[in-house]
Amino acid sequence: MSYLKILEKRHLIVFEIELVKQIEINIDYILMMVEKYRKCLTAKIRVFLLTLKKAIGSSIQLRNKKELIEEFIKTVNINTDVEGD
């Protein structure tokens, strides 16, 4: 299971627990939780991409494949099964 999938499931569980703890669930609360989740995931993805770019830049073997790797990363999203594809 990829790191992003684990992270997504963890945040989904936390989100669901927060909903269960609420006596009255309203749309504002749900939207706030969705936005909080999106921001957290976006920040973690940025850190991951920065780390990956540093690793590519420091590798002589990968430096010339940088554009190819970056294009591949752009095609991958949370729903992509990288191991199966």
C-alpha cells in the first residue's frame, strides 16, 4: 500500500470519528473538515515532491531522466494503482 493511500485512509478515519463525535452534523462542519484534509494532504505532497526532486538532482543516473519522472508524477493521483499499472 502506498504512502499516499495510507495517509488518505488515516485522514478518512479521523474525519469519520470526528463526525461520529458530533451530536449535530452540519454542512459547514463537513466542509471545514474536507478543506482541512485537503490542505494537509497538499502540504505533505509538496514536501514529498521537494524531497523527490532533491533525490533526482543528486543522482547522476536519474538527472537526465528528470523530465520523464516529473511527467510520470503528474499523471499519478490518489486513485492510481502504481503497483498494478
